[in-house]
Amino acid sequence: MTTQTTPLFVHEEVASALRDGHPVVALESTILSHGLPYGRNLDVGRRVEQTVRDGGAVPATIAVLDGRPVIGLSPAELERVCAPDAGLDKLSLRDLGPAVGLGRSGATTVAGTSALAAAAGIGVFATGGLGGVHLGAAQSWDVSADLGVLAKVPTVVVCSGVKSVLDIAATLEVLETNSVPVLGYRTDDFPAFYLRSSGHPVGWRVEDAKQAAAVISAHRRYANSGVLLTNPIPEESEMDRALHDRLLQEGLAKLADADVHGADVTPVLLEHFHSASEGVSIDANEALVLSNAKLATEVAVALS
Ligand code: PSU
Ligand code: MN
């Protein structure tokens, strides 16, 4: 019997950056395939990569294509992930084995991306929002695997907090239980994705990428868990609170009416926000992802 280990397919540019100790920033693909509509996703994917390049690091967008875990999509592969008929599965960490073993294709979530990035030796990862504890989780047990992966994988996730469609207080409790430090970039408040503040305090505040890098380096001496660096959406792109609250109530009602559960919850809610806000939420989403990519790049540069 032979044991087959499936290698990572690391793009040459990424591989050489890693060899030379140059900064690399991992990027997820679920945000493109399941989080943003066709027509905008490719543009955002390219801009995020360009933002990382402009900051002096190499971008590595991650997905599983035909059973190959790809670290650093080529331009053609990025187009494939963003195509209207891409038909990609949403891959959390538990789905990587099945997707690779069965030769399938899928976009990776924060959990899936963090695990593959860490396996490739990439420690900094930029995204939009983290998955968390869903409202009503006491009954549904719906807690994103993103939190469990941050507990075990020494990754730095730069994001704009979690959406207010989640139970933010419970999400912060789970992060605490799992020894994941939550840093606020120039803020004392945990951000709520479309909104700059959730009303919940962060554990620690950092003023610049250098401070963040110092915290991350020190954390790695004592723990194998990840670090969450939260960056509020740029002020000029923050969503109007009344609009936000209306969309949220409608979205939650839609979930209940259509009996949506599990992995479909986030995509269905995002779809509602996008269509009912006439694109305001998409602009907000793009602005925060770009801002997070810029900050993650500064942190990766400071760490390298
Ligand atoms: N939040 C967003 N946009 C997204 C996601 C979360 O604002 O696209 C995606 C991310 O890939 C995240 C995943 O890792 O949803 C969490 O899904 P779940 O709750 O099913 O674990
Ligand atoms: Mn879930």
C-alpha cells in the first residue's frame, strides 16, 4: 500500500517569495465566489491582489481546483473562481480532505484558507469578515469553524470583525476561550463589518503595523493559536445605521421563512444585503477588504 500525500500547488512567485523571506499575504476565495456577486467579484479580487503588491508583498489567493490546493491563483485561475458558472463548493477546513481526495473544486473560507496558508508557511491573511457564533446558536449549535481554526492555527487574520448577523458577544467569548487575542487597529471597539463599532470592546488596541507585529511575534512565543487583528471599515464607506438595521431584520426574516441553515446562512444573508441595498453593501464590502489587505501587507512587511 502506498501512502499518498497531496502536495500544495504553490505558485512560483509565492514559492520564491517564501524561500527568500519576502512578505506574502494570503487571501481567501469564498469572499469572491460566495460573498460578492458576479460582475464585481473579479474586479475586487484583482484590486485586493494589487493592493498587496503596492504595499510590497506577494498576494496568494487560495482555492482548491480539481483536487489541487492552489496557493497563489494565476490570473486565469482567479477568473475561473469568479466565473458565473464556477459552481464551486464552499470549503471550510473539514471540507479540504473530501475536496482534495475526490478531485473537486471549491473556494476556501477563513478556516480553509488559514489552514492551507499555514501549511504553505504563510502567516498573514487578509479578508473581509470572520465567521462566528450565529444568533440562536444555543439551539442550532451553528458556530463557524473559523473560530476553531483560529484556536489551533498560528495565523494572523486581518478583518473588519464579524457581521452583526452574528452573536458578537458570544463570538468574542469563544475567541477568549480559545486563547485568540483580539486586537483593534486604532480602535477600542470590535468592528461589526459594515459598521465601525459593535459596541463591544476589543482586548487590546494597536496604533500601527509595527505594534501589531510586535504583539504577533510575542504571542507566537507562548501560544499556537492565531491572532485576530480587527480593522474598522473606512469612515467614508461605513453603512448608514438605519439602513443596516433594516437590512438585517429583513435578512433574518428571510432566513427563517426559507428555512436556511448551515453553510448557506452567510451567502443568503449577504445576497439580501447586496440586492436590497442596491449595491451599497457591495461598495462597503470592497472598501473594507481593500483596507484590510493594505493593513495585512504592512503587518507582513513588519514581520518579515
Ligand atoms: N463574512 C463575510 N463574507 C464572507 C464570509 C463571511 O462578510 O464571504 C465567508 C468567509 O469565507 C467565512 C465564512 O470564513 O463565510 C464563514 O462561513 P460559516 O459561518 O458557514 O463558517
Ligand atoms: Mn455554520
